[in-house]
Amino acid sequence: LAPRDRRPGHPSRAGGRAQFAYFQAAIEAAKRGEVDALCTAPISKGTVSRSGIPFMGHTEILGAQLGGSPLMLMDGPKLKVALVTNHIPLRSVATRLSIPRIVRALSILDRDFGAQLQRRPNIAVCGLNPHAGEGGFGGTEEERIIAPAIARARRAGIHATGPWPADGLFARNAKGYEFDVALAMFHDQALVVVKALDFKRTVNVTLGLSLPRTSPDHGVAYDIAGSSCADSDPMASALLKAAKLARSWPNGRFQGTKKRRSV
């Protein structure tokens, strides 16, 4: 980049294009089978989009280019929560929910997260509405969509329960770990609580791909760029998680002592 395009804390269109180019180079390395895991740094969606590249998030691009059904998991030491929907407006969440979509998310958790546990995980499923709909008085998505999806998943042997009111579920789990992982219906339902509990060590893991992808649980932080006060712990946690997952990923290529590299 030219000096004018790489001033700390001053995003540029050229910088946005460079952010996406580095991410694309990592994806191409994965397609060629050169890596066993991806660890991505934060990308500014706004900066990339203003550079002329439509960009909603890493997860969506990974799913489109690497295949599979990507599922975002916020993997923290105290709480682990996956998302049925990702970066969409809140007003669109209810229209994006469906029985097959929730069943697919539960199946990915059962397979990919279960591979890490080496057993079938116990999955708690959140409701969409306050108090999980109050029996239909506060919303009907729980009765029409979420509960039938849980029942279908249970018939397939998946250990799923719910739908639970999210406020009480997360408070209870923070004290007693009554389940291994939760499935939230939308972005902030999951991220608000996991970031509040442990911002530094929570890692964003993409399940459902042919190889693991991790990322730190923070953004680009342009406001502190160049100030020498950034904390490297979240990025280190993401790198370590990528290396660990490469050894247990379902159908992964890692061969024990065989030397490969993670990007």
C-alpha cells in the first residue's frame, strides 16, 4: 500500500481491498489443500464494502467458496453459543428461521462440536421471543418452528432441549454448566452474553466447513490503531484454537506429526 493508504486509524479504499485480498489468498490456500486451518484477523465490513467489494462477513464468504454449511460458534471458556442466523437485520430474523435450518445447525453442532468433545454434546436451544413466546402469547415461532425442529433433531439422536428463554438459560449455565453448547437464534442473542463473560478468550469458530476457521472476538479497532495499547491475547487465543481444532476436525487432513501450516 502507498503511505497515504496505511496510516494507522485511517481506513482507505485501497486498505479495504487489501484486507479482502489477504482473506481471499487464505481461502485459495485452503482450496489447494495447503493448510489444515484458517485463522483470520478482523476485517472492517464497511471499509471493504466502500472499496467496491460487497462484504457481509467472513462466514458468508467461506460458505460460498469452500462449500459446506458454515455455522458460527462463539467458543468461550465459560460459555459456547452457536448462531442460526448471522449478520442480518433484526427485523429479518423471524423470516429466516425454518425447521430445516435449525435442524441443520443442530446437526453440525452434533458432528463438529461433538468431535471436539469426543461424545454427543448436550445442546440447549434458545427461543426467539422474550420468555420463549409465553406459550404463544409473546410470539409463535417457538411453537411453529423451533420446537418442531428440536423434536426432529431428537428423533435423529441429537441431544437437544428447549426452546428455552435466553435470559434465564445463560444466567443458569454461567453458574452450573447444565449443557455443553447453546444454539441462539440471532447474532446479539449470543454475542452480548459471551463477550460480557469473557471477551479476551472467546474465539469465533466456523463449524460446518472442510477445515476449521477461527477468529478473535473483536473488530478492527481503528480507534486505538497505532497507539501501542492493543491486546494480543485474543488473536493468540484464536491461533491456538485453530491449531487445536486441526487435530480433531471431522474428515480433516491433519496427520499427527506431518508438518503443515495454518494460515
